[in-house]
Amino acid sequence: MTTNINPKEFIKAQNDAKEAIIDAHFKGSIEYMDNIPYYNSTNNKDLTKAIEKLIDFNVFDYDEYSYSLLLSDDYNAHLQTYTDVNIKDIEDKQKIIKKLIRDINIKKKDNNDYSSEIKRINSSFRNIKKIIYRAIESLNEKEMKFKAEVNFEVKKANLYDCKADLTALSEAVTNTDKFLIEYKSYFVDELSNESISFHINLLAHHIHDVRENISKTLNELSKYLMHIEKEAKKIEKLNHLYKLKVNGELFEKSNIESVLIRLKSIAEPINVKPQYMNDLELIDAIVNLAKEKKVSVNQEIKKEEIRPESIKLDQNKVPQQKMILGTKKVYSSFIKQDRDLATFLKQKDLDKKQFLSIFIRLTLQYNKFLKIDKAITIEHKGIELPFITKRG
Amino acid sequence: MNLLQLEDYKEIFQVIEDCRVNGRFINENSTDYKIKDAYNFISQYKQEVKTYFSIIGYSLVSQKGYFYFIIEGYETIPKAYINAYIDYIDIYRFLKLLNTNISSSDGGPYSASDIESRLNGDIELKTMVDKMNFLKKRSTNREAIDSIILRLKNDGFAQSMGNKEEEFLILRSFKFIEDMIEEIEYEL
């Protein structure tokens, strides 16, 4: 896993910080205690941004225990064109700490001062925390990138890359946790060093915070990976179907025909347009089709027939009865007489559904030529109907 | 629904009737507010609308995010329509490789210019489009893209974003194509 640091940005940050420090010095806003400059963020607001930038670039290392800014151990690495955020560095830092423990033990035996080793151990703990933080940041950036990526192959490759990094980070975090548990008693009880205890606690808290997030992200990523694999199968299937199509083997080697028949509903809406230009033709066509295919009434009508208030239909007569539903025909005879629509339709031998159907359809289709009076209602087979008459 | 309220629903009913006669889908994510109203109306009065159209031999089919009508009694589909749906193997394959996010559940909007830039820089996609013989004659990548979008629109699977001809939405009804491909099985 690598994060590129733009060298121009890095140099700019260094120069800005240098200028800000000189500026602050001449302004007198930097206090000196025992001849050591004391940086106070409230008095040095201009300086804060520049220094934070350098902490980001790992030039400075801020020790939260002693509130001091130190030159980072990794500063030299940052002088290179770019720096790797390498999860394996966590393991290296642990190795360094183990070596320093050995050095401390030797120095302790000889009653020598080991404060420099303590400082380096603290710095390593801070660096582990920083690497974990950066790795998460880098993964977030990658995650955003692969989600937005439209090219399927690139997306898939990035996703696997991201998952591998996340898995590595998850393992590194777990190992660090184990490492802390293993050496906690040495640092806290045996060495009794407050600054190390402080750094161990800080790192342990950080691990506790990120662990849940890492496992959650890993879980989400695995789900997303499953989705992508599903998409990959879809594409593979489409590629294969395409090949069959080009080779003229689609019907022979696939069940596409039966699928299209099962999904005939897909084709039918498009079928309607050229075949039926208006309702009258449509009804006639359906009736003819029904006659030809001996199609019985559909389920909806059958259900209606068993209702007590309906007039029971003779199934064989259905096609003939449907003939009367031609809106145009009914309208032509309606305008030749003076009764209202409901009364007029009552004269026809219609069941409840047919009656309602023709009533609604005629009203909708010819509403421009009809007058509706909601104040008067006509009752038919338990339904209240508006009083509709022809205009003029 | 009370028949006395028919006057209030007249316009919506006419929209539904128009969709039925012209074989259009009634999509939840349509940019046409009339279609959206019709979708909401059917969602509310599904049984009434179903019963009403069943009398004239139509079945209202309800799917997640869209409705459509089918005629009962058909046994076979004319070959022209089979071919029309087979074209979607090419179109769906192209869309999937163009952008895996394009689907009935994530409707977009998508930009014709973005697709064009992809096409300009991707030989595989360009070859795919070149082989789509069912599209009308086209000489530029943009014409090819417009032609695919037009086909999707005409078949009721896509729609323009209001006045923005450049942008289009994939409608929920595109699930039809997704389901069709999903159902196909083949010999290896």
C-alpha cells in the first residue's frame, strides 16, 4: 500500500513552516523557557497550520506526553520523492521495540542510563499509531475510488487490492494488540516508566477505536465483493450468450425460446401498438382470439362470477357478451336516445362488471360530449352512479 | 374508489389507458409527472384497476417499481419481437461493461457525453457498438450512443431528464431485461 506525497507540496510545507517560525520569532510570539523555544498554539495561530502540515508529513512528531515537538525518526525517509505507507512497517517497529527492550535490560544491569531507548520506544509507539491511521486514510481513499470506478475490470482489480490491504491491516492491528498485552506488564510493572505507559495506553485506545471500524469495513467490503463477483458472472453469461448468438447457436444451445414464452409479457405491450389502433378493433381482436383459441374467461372474471350479487355467466357465451363492450357502438346508440347513461345501460343485459366497465369507459372516452350531474344519483345493482346525459 | 369520484380521476385514468393501448410501462421513477401520478394511483387502487382492465382481457402486472399490461390468451410471440429482445443481449452486455452500476435499481442519471468519452478511449466497447447491426446507420461514436439511448427510450427502458436531452434515466422497467437474461440457461 503506498500513498504518494507530492514533493512540491512537501517542499512548500517546509518553506511555509520555516517562514512562519522566523516570523513568529521576530514577532516575539515564541516564548523561551530555559533557552528552549516553547510553542504555544494560542499565541501562534499562523504557525499552527504550518506545523500541523509538517506533522502530517511526518517531519515533526508530536509527543502528547511531554507536549513537545520532536524531529521524526522517519524524517530522512520523507526526503525521498515519495514515502510508502507500508503496513509491514508496524511489524518492523515492533521488532525495533523488542531490540530496544534488550538494550534497556543490558543497560539496566550495568546501571547505565537508558532514557534514549525510552524515547525511541515512545517514538515507535507513536509511529505505529500513525501508520495505522494513514493506512485507514489510504484505504478510505481507495474505497471511494473503486466505488466510483466505472470500468468493471479496473473496479474488480482495485477491490481485490483493497481487500488484501484491509485484511493485512486487520492482522497488523490484532498483532499489535497482542504485542501490547504481551509487553504491558514489562513496561508498566517492571520498567515503571510513566511516559511509556502513557504511549501504550494511547495506542491501545486507538486500536480499540479502529478495530471495530476495520472489521465493519472488511465485512462491507466482503459483501461488496460478493456483489461484484455476481456482476462478473452476469457479464460472463452475457459474453457467452453473445458468442452463441454470433455463432447462430442461441436457440439450439440455450432455453431462450421458452424464457421468451414465459416472459411473453415483455413482448406483448409492444405487440399491442401496431395491431390495435383503437378500442373497438382491440375488443373485436380479443374476442376473435378468444373464439379461435377457445380461451375461457380469465381468473379475475371467474372470481367475480361467484359473487352472489353477480349474474352468473355462462362461460361459453363470454366471447359474444364481450361484443357489446365496444364503446363506440354503445356510444352511437346512446346519443340516438334521451335517457341518462345509467338508465340506458340498465336496459342492456349486462352483469355488474360489464355494466361498470362500459359505464366508466364511455364516460372517460366521451367526457367532452357528456354532461355529469353529481347531485342526482342513479342506483343500479347496489352501486350509486352519477347522472350522465349527452350534451346539448 | 367511488364512481362519483370518476371525474376527479379522469385524467389519471386516461394516462393509464394511453399506456395500456400503446404498450408502455408505468414507472415509479419516470420523469413524466403524469406517469408518476398514474403509478401512485395504481399502487393505491391496484385491485380496482386490475379488475377494470381484466374485463377487456388485459391483466395488470405489478412489479417492484413498475406496472404494465398484458393480453391474456397469447401462446406465441411473433419472430420480430423475439429478435427485438435478443438485441438486448448486445445492449445489456454493452451497458454492463460500460458501467456496472447501470441497472434498474440504480437509474442514474447517466450522461451521453460521459459514455461517448468512454467509447472514444475503449476499443473493446467501440467494437461492441460497431457490431450492433440492428442499430440504424451511424458514423460517429456519439451517433452510436444516441442510437442505443433512443432504442432504450423507445422500448420503455430509459427516459430523458426533462429538458436535458444529454442526460437519461434507466427506468425500473429495465428489470424486465435483467430478469430475461437471468432466466436464460445455456449449454457450456
